[in-house]
Amino acid sequence: MEKTIVITGASSGIGKATAKRFAQEGWNVIAGMRKPARDTELSALEHVLVVQLDVQDPDTIASAIKAGIQQFGHIDVWVNNAGQGLFGLLETTPIEKISKLFEVNFFGAVAAIQAILPHFRARQKGLLVNISSATGRSTFPLLSAYCASKFALEGLSEALSFELASQHIGVKIIEPGMVETHFNQATESNNATTPVPEDYKGYLKSIIEIYSADTTKPVSAEEAAQVIFEAVTDGTDQLRYTIGKDAAGLLSGRKSMGDQEFMDLMRKRFTV
């Protein structure tokens, strides 16, 4: 039987690359995006259905599920990839921007999960894949709200994996490090806009210089898509998968060190 996957946020970056990867392997792909009329590539691929899917709009989630089932008969895997970033000092970040961040990164995933679970439960099988981040388990300055949204998604996913095992439904978490997509540019357009207090200016300048000096080479969206494909098809109940040497190194250090040792290391790096 052919398998079917839904991918949210499929208009660009990891989502688009993942849609292409699964289509190449003969999967039926439901590529969800907020503005499907702009797509000129995925809709031309065989076995790909491009649908409107805005995780902040429950009606579009329900419609995407209905359309996918009508087209392909069933859904086997749901990938919560839609997300946004937010960079800046927490003190100067408008609460409205933080709320919007959580609406997309966390509550949007929750809405999608609640919508697809009845279908999975009726079939007594299915797989949820939540795209988190290395910052879902290890934090960085100026990314506090973004880290919080991914920490929330990680906690949700881990707890949900226990609940859904009773229904033969799997859960997997993907933790990318730096990926070469337009995500960083989109994050910059969503930065905190409130003027920075004078007390922070020296610190802010120094932290941005530290980030700018980082020579870590990001992985490509295609490399990320390959990890997602392997996670979906490996037949195991492994929960977490990292993408990139930076993510693997960071999270390995967090795991192997004591909490205080790790925090001391990070403070040394970011104390200016």
C-alpha cells in the first residue's frame, strides 16, 4: 500500500525539501502551505497534492486532512514543520510577538495533532513528527522566546509519545542545528522592534559579534530532509534525531556534562 505524508510549512526550506524527498521515494505527499497559489514547483510533481494549510486556522487544517484522504485514501505520517523565529532581548520584545511565536510554533502544532489523531486512532497506526531545534534542549542568549517555544514542543512530544503508544501511534522529534534556508532572514524580519535600553547596548553588540564570528557551516535543507526521511522510515521507536554536527555536539555535551558544568561552559562563552 502506498504511504501518505502531510508536511506543514512546505512552501520553502526544510518543508519543501522534505516534500521533494518523499515524493522521490514514491510517497503520496500533501504539501501544506499558507499561500498555495504561489507554488510553482511542488504541484508539478507526481503524487504531490498542494493544499492551503495555516496552522493558526483550524478550518484549513481540517480541509487539508479531508482533501488528502479524498485524494489518497489515508494519511500515515504528519510532519509539523511550520514555524517562525524571533531574535532579540526579551525585555524589549513586544508580548504580541511572543504570543504569535507560540501560536505558530506550539499551539499550531497542537491544533494539527488534535485534528489528525482521530484518523490515526481509527486506523490504530500513524506517526507524528515534530520539527523542534537544538535550542529545544539547550538555550542561547537573544533567543529566549524561540527557545521557550521549542522547549514546550519537546515536552509536549515526549509526554505525548507515552499517551499515543496505547493507540499504536508513534512520535518523533527532529532537532536541527544551523540549516541553510531562508529561516534566518525571516527571523530577522521578526526581530524585537522596541528601542534597546542603553544598559544592554554593549552586551547586545558583543553577543551579535560572537554569533557573527561563528564559522559553523550549516547543513542544507536537503540534508535535513534526508534525516527526516530516515527517522520516518527506520522502523524504530527512537524519539529524537539531531541534524548537523553543531546540534549533535551541543546536545552530546549537554548530556555528558553535569548541569552546572555545562552552564559554566555556556556562561563562559556568552559572558561579556
